[in-house]
Amino acid sequence: MNKRIKIALSAVTALALAGASQALAGDHDKADAFAADLPMTEAMIDAARSFAKVDMNRDGKIDAEEYTSRRVVVAQLARFSRSVAIDGQEMVTLVLPDDVPVKLGQSERAALEAIARRDFQVRAFGADGLNASQWQESRLEAFFNADRDGDGVLRDGELASYLKAVAGELSASFPST
């Protein structure tokens, strides 16, 4: 496992717990805000929170169907809404680049499903599902691949590449989940 991902995963637990305690105390502001950048801390919290949303059968792991379905649904929603929501310390919305097509075509969807199934198999190492840590690692990998300068914040071209990958752009220059 990549050292940056290990460090991030150890920190994500603390961040998620801090966010959960704020939410319980009523300090977690869920008002939508548009953002021009994406700090790693926001991506880490979003990765931790998304596990329960994707584990539809509540068996404590993300299976191949959940993994693949999530990948396609998120891409379709991003294209339809022209944005990607990040559930970090507060809910932020990142606007999709204009050059991403509005519609996910049938051949693009089929290719995206095939890529997601392959990615799942690689990440699961023959197991029947990903645990929360493996899921978070897969989500953060896309962030780290986009963060070309390694400063922990996606801006401008880095953010555009990340958002294109989330929206299912098959020409994005890095693998995504």
C-alpha cells in the first residue's frame, strides 16, 4: 500500500470521528457551498462517510455489484447535475468542467462498468468484498493520482482531471473509483 495512502487512512479515522462529534453536537453545517479547490482532508472525510452509503446490503463490505453500481451512478449524477458533491467537514459542490459531455452513452457506460469490475477484482485480491479501509484507499487513490504537485489540495487542472474521472471520462489520465 502506498505510504501516502497509509498516512491518509490513519488520519481519516480521526477526521471522521471529529466530524461525527461535530454533527452530534449540531455544528456540522450541511449547507451547500461551491468550492474552487478540494483539500485532502475533505476527500478523506468523504471517503470515510461514503462507505455506509455504498454498502447497500449492510454486510460490512462493498461487493462487486455495489462497487460497479456506485461508479456508474456517480458518473451519471455528476454529468446530469454538472457537479460533484463532497461530504467533508461541510457539504461542498465542485462544478464539472464544461468539456465533459452531459450524457453518459451506452458504450461509455459499458466501458465504465467493465473498468469498475476490473478495478474491484484488483482491489479485492480474490475476496468477495472490500472492507471500509480498502474502500477508503480506493477512493483516496484517485485524489492522490490527481494531486500531481503533492501539496494535498486539488486546484485548477488537478481538480478538473479528478472531476472528469469521477464523471466517468474514460480519457482521464489516471484510474478512479
